[in-house]
Amino acid sequence: TASATKQDQYKYTIQFERVPESVKNATYKAYALARHFGYAYVSENIINPNSKQGQVDIEVNFGKDLQSVNVSMVAPVISAAFENIPLNPYVAAAIASHPEYTAASRVGYYLLQGQQYPTCVIDKTKAVTFDNNTYSLNLDQSWHVMALSMPKEHYDSNSASSISGSFEDQVFYIAVRQVGSDKREIKMELGKQSTVEILAQRDGQNAGTVKFNGKKANFDAKTSDTFQDEDGNTVIQVMALPSDGTVRIVGVRHGIELLYDGLRVQLQVSNSYRGQMNGLCGNYDGETVNDFTSPKNCILRNPYEFAASYAIPDQSLTSHAKELRQRAEHADCYKQTVMLGDVISENEAGRQWKRPSKSNNPHNRNSAYSAPALRVKVVHANGQTCFSKRPQLACPSQSQEANTTSKNLEFHCVSDATAAQRWEDQIKKGASPDFSRKPTNYQASVKVPSRCNA
């Protein structure tokens, strides 16, 4: 992951000779300033500093999660150590270097809480989605859709209903399967004409063999290989990490990056794909609760059934994966829906809003304006309590009605005195019951205000 590859240990050796006195004085003043501000964390040794002449050794070690830092210095005349210096998260993100990301990118990563570089990882028994949801996984030899990106206009329950359908309208898709006991194979479709295969490799310096449209990539820890489409645009760049031969593929046009070490697959996508993903890596919408969304737009409970729902029904489909896939198709389907609720405004709640008075306006000095609220009108007729089907303008109890007009209203009358009294009490407290769907059994002309005076 991005955090695991941060560089948290540094060693510097500075050799010098014939240094002017002015430079020595400036260096000591800089150290004295650091000692002054870090007095609570510093320890010094001026008796036997144990250093070579003409040489200064400096070590920097960051603590767990970059929350603190230790800095030690050994010079010819003094050795000093600053221990457990607490670090501001933004400072830590800026100074703890990374082999790939700039300081600005690292600070942005912290600001966006890790969502600047959403990462999905699949290994032998576990998977971690873009939204950082970890679940159990068993791929076997069947191809599974690891990640599927679709333009927003195509990302709905209909277009995602069949994984085995055409991928021409999709930005990219990545499939993964298990080979042998613990190895992985990858198949990528980038656009309409670019196919990438990553095959496990038992021998050699690299963790895998990469083919682009059938052509083998030539790369190692020192050299990379690049492939273009028919128009000459760079599609991918293939290289190997110098530490362990991990294959790194950068999708230049599609804004993705994939790391493959034979056992694990790590996919990193651009933030522009937010809300446009599908597959074992989840839907990348910032919510873990709906990561198990199947191709039919159902939220499943069982992680194995969820994974099987993305098994591709081709000749690689095993009987076990087929059984789980059928179970997923018949599992309880929990659709993700947006439920709209009633919103009560300040006026509907009966809370008074007063317009600021102006001292140069005689009218405003004598009376304050109070906005009328929308409330259900209550009248009593024929021994019944009647409620207007639509809320009407009403003044708060501490205000007086002004500029009243007559209005013909439809009412719903209630003969049950207990129920009527309960509704009337709720309305007096500021509630606004909905009578719009109730039958009209009374009509009357009532006066409603257009303004309220305090």
C-alpha cells in the first residue's frame, strides 16, 4: 500500500574540510536554535562524542504511523539526540518521502483521508475494497471481475445486469483468477482494442510475464517497456520494482496502476472513478455498507456469494463457483434506494423570524415584522373538528394578523373527538400533519393573513 512504501528511515553522512569560521558559526547557531525549541526532547554528549574528524553523521527515524520522529547527530565535538518529537500530520506527510508521490500529493492524500489514491487489494484469502472494506475470498480457477469501470450514463441496474455482456462501452475492466495453489493471473481490457495479460512466473527476476495484445513485454528493474494503441497514444507502461521484481503496470490513459507479485494484486485508480466502479473491489462511493453490490444492483450479505456473482460464466467457471453464483442469484435482494423525507422549514415549524428594524423608518420603530408560518387551519363545524387539506399562512401567537384576505378552503372533518383533539394539539405545537390525501367533506371561506405584526 501507499503507507507501507513510505520511507521512514534516513541516514546522512556529511564530510567536510577547510570550512570557514563563518559557516561553522552559522551551523552552530542553527543547532542552538533547534535545541532551544526542542529542549524537552534533546540530550547531548560533549565528553566523548565518538565521531570521526571532518565528518557529521545524521540519522532520522520516524515512529509508528509517522506520529513522532527521532533525530540523532554525531559531530566531532558533540553528539545530540532529539527523541519522540511529536509531528503534525501535515508536516509528517510532507517530509516522509515516497518513491512515487510528491510532497503535495502526500499532503493531499492525508487531506482526503486516503481517498486520493483509492486502493484495492486481492490476495489468497482476503480482499480489501476501494472503500477499505475487508472480506474473505476464495477465487479458485474461475475468472472473476476484479474491477469494472463504466461511464456514469451507463452505470445503472440495466447496463450492469449481465457481466458476460459487451465491454465496449466500459472504460476498463480487470479480471483475476487463481492458478495452482496460491498464484494469480490477471486479464485487463483497456478500452476497445487493448488487452493486457499478466501470467505467473516461477523462475526469473520478475514476478510475472506481461503481454500486450499478445506481444510480450521486455522489462526488468532497470528498464521499462511501453505500448501504444493504433493512434500512437501510450496505453501502458510496464516495469519491475527493484526490491522484489513486483510487476508494476501504469495505465497512462486510464488513470490506473496495478502491482502484481504473483501472490497478490493491488489496484489503484484515479479519484475520477468515484461512484463508477463495480466488481470485487466494490463500488467506490465512500460507503462500506453497500460494497457487496451485485451486478443486479442487489446488496448481498454473504461475501462468498457476492464474489461469485462476479464470476464470469465461461469455460473457466468451476462447479463450486457456479453453485455459489446460482445461490447469489436467488439470494435476498436488498436494493439500494433513496428515501425522501419531509423537511419542516422554520415557517412550517412555527418559529418566528423578524426582519431587522431600521432606525430611520418610523413604521419599523413602532412595529416589528414577523413572517407568517404555514400551518393547518383548524375550524369547528357541525359538531366536528375540521382540518384544512393544505397548510395556510398563520401568525405566531405573539403576533397580530394584518392584511387578511378571504380564501375558499377544502377541509377534512373528523368526528372522533379524541383523534381530533390529538391532531389539534400537535398543530398548536408546530406540527404540520398531512391531510392532502384525506377526502374533502367540508368547504368554507376563511380569512388568512398576508403579514404579521409583533
